Amino acid sequence: MTPEELIAEHTVYSCVMGSRAFGLATEGSDTDVRGIYLAPTRLFWRFEKPPTHIEGPADEQFSWELERFCELALRANPNILECLHSPLVEQLDDTGRELLSLRGAFLSRRAHETFARYALGQRKKLDADVRQHGAPRWKHAMHLLRLLMSCRDLLRTGVLTIDVGAEREPLLAVKRGEVSWTQVESWMARLTAESDEAASASPLPPEPDRARVADFLYRVRRASALKADAYDEVVQRVVPGGALGQ
């Protein structure tokens, strides 16, 4: 089965991410599509396993196999968690609906560490740009601020909100370079401190509900295997000419 067939025939969930999901789209913004596909169980019974992720087939499109996606979500990967909470859902089947119903099972205080670690990596890149060019890449600075806001609010409320809402215009001002780097640094420092403070009293559990997610994966894999067995049984009963045997 080709990657294109996996995406076309086995996608359980897809959404729009990036600026359009964050409420930060402007004229000319890309449409970033992210998806999850459920590789048929029978494909895992071979030496060559199905891919854990697929880039494409469309421009700005990227998908994960369901198990890989769940693994990353349980680790509180920021990009993965945000994908589960996009307000712009494009495709959804019954498996995808059940996955969305499990969104809370993936959330935990681990997000404080993972979001902060990701933010630190992005900050180092911005600092390097400032040293080399005298200014950061303002679009990247905007998105780092957005991430820090998201982390703080998640830790405070236990809810991951994607759309920036009333912060749209202040953030777009950063993107346009209308806010000094000194002010942006101060804003980042404040958001980081607020996240650290929120972490100590967060309503989130210390760890994600791994058992609940594991049960979900087991059931969908089993259902896929049983579906394949039923199909094979029908095929074996087909007689020449296409009629089913009695």
C-alpha cells in the first residue's frame, strides 16, 4: 500500500494548523494541513512496517500514523497536542471522533517541561539572529510568544486553547516589526515566569492517562484485524464469475 493510498483511504482525522488555526492568518498565509491515518493492522504482520509519518501528498500537508501520534501526544509534544485541539477540523471518522474524546487523557503537567524546552530552542535561534543580523525573524518571535501564552493558559486552566483571540493584534504587531526586541524579550520573560508560577498549582494531572490511550489503540487495531479477516473470508467464498458460493 502506497503512502498516497494510506492517506486517501485510512485518514481518521485531519485539520488545518498554523496561522489559520491560531487566528493569526493574514493575506497570503499558507494552509497547513495535519492528519492522522490508521494503517491496517495486517500491514504490521510483515517485515516491512507501514510508515510512522507521511509528508504530502499535497503541499504543506503532513500526517502521522495513529500509534506514533499517540506516543508523541503522551509525551506532551506541543505541535501534536495543538493538532488535537485545532478549531479547523477538515476530516473525521468514528475513530477520529473517539480520539478527540480522549484529548484530556493526553494533557498533563508534562506540558510545562516540553513547551518550555521547545520555547528555549526557538529562543536560542532568535538570539542568534539578533547577534548576526541585529534583529530576529519577527514572524518566529510572534509564534514563540503565542506558544508561551498557550503554555501558560494550559497550565492555569487545564484547557489547551489554540486561537489567540484578543491577542491577535498585539502579536501581529510583533510580526510586522512594530515592537522593539527589548519589549519582546520582556514579554517573553513575563510569560515564562507566569507559566512557571501556574505549573505549581495547575489543575492538570502529573501524568497523562496512558492506560486509557493504550486501551483505545488496542481496540482500533483489533477492529482493523477483524475487518481484514472478514474480508478475506468473503473473498475465499467468491466463485468464478463473481458470485458468492452457497
